[in-house]
Amino acid sequence: MAYIFMDESGDLGFNFRKKKTSRYFVITFLSVANKAPIERIVKKTFQRFSLKDRKHHPGVLHCHKELSSTRLKVLRSLNEKDVRILSIYLNKSKVYTKLHDEKQVLYNYVTNILLDRIYSKKLIPSEGTIHLIASRCETNKFFNENFKNYLKRNLSLYHRLHLDVQIKTPGEEKGLQVTDFACWAIFRKREHGDDSYWKIIKEKVIEESPLFP
């Protein structure tokens, strides 16, 4: 059995005149054989919070909103675990214009590439069920039955593996909260040129590739 947690940073908007439109879009996989150690990172992080901090915290770790000290602790804890991280990033200025209005196609394609890479690098077992757990945002229209069926069909057709795709919130699946920190660290390196957080987990990053070089 293997678990792959999936998260994203940035957006797939292409109107760069909008202030909040990111230059990069990053999808990250965090692969583990046993998710319990990853879940304990979240539990221990909250245990370190003061009663005051717990009272005012929403109850779900989100890297972008956390203090730098919390980010460092989570990433250092992650670096101690038996995990593998793969990521693909898009420099959106290089994405073909015809794909700007095909966001679902682009999203599915990137995810499928990561699945293929994680299989070809033998980071997941060749037998048994692979559990892919993707982070769901209420406003993200790409996480739907089409997304799940597309990935299942391709992995079964080309690699003869059984893929169980689940779309969950970080509140429902603690592993997604930890994956968010890894994805954010990679995104920050690309978007803002700050690799200080990425350096903490760089030994766990098996691949970090551009889709459109």
C-alpha cells in the first residue's frame, strides 16, 4: 500500500494584469508508505502551540498563514521522515496560448505526468492499491469525476496499477496539511526567489521539473 498526497500552489489564471495572479503554478506529490508519521507532525505542531495560539488558530495548518517558526518546525520534521517529493512547475508565461482556456486539460495532464514519473522511478509498489489523496478547495472546479476517471484510466491502461483517487480537505486528511508546506516551499523558491525553506527538504525532493522549459 502507498499513499500519494497532492497539493498545489499558485493559480492557473493568465491575466497578469491582476495583482494576485501568480507567475508560476506548482503541483506537488508527497509519497509515503505509511501516513501515520506524517499525521503525527500535525498533531505535535499543535501540541507546541500555547493555549492562546490554539484558541485563535482555525485548527488546520496552512503554510502561507503560519508563522515562520511553525513553517521551519514542520519542514524540519518532514525532512526526518521517510518521504519522497516530486513536483512540476509551470512558468505560465511559457504556456501555449491555446491552453489558457483549457485549464482542466492542463491540470489533468500535469498530474498524470507526475504519476508516470513516480511510477517510473519505482517510488510506489507495483502491486496493491495506490491511494492518491488530492487537496480540495471549495472554489476549485477541476477536482471532479473527470479528474478522477482520467487518472485511474491512464494508470490502469499504461501501468496496470489500481489507483484510488480521493478528493479531501486538509481538515479531513492531515497528510495534505504537511504536503501544503512542501508545495509552498517549492512555490516560494520559484515565485519569489526564496529557497530558504526549500533547502530544508531538498534531500527529499526526488524531482522538480518545469513543464514548459
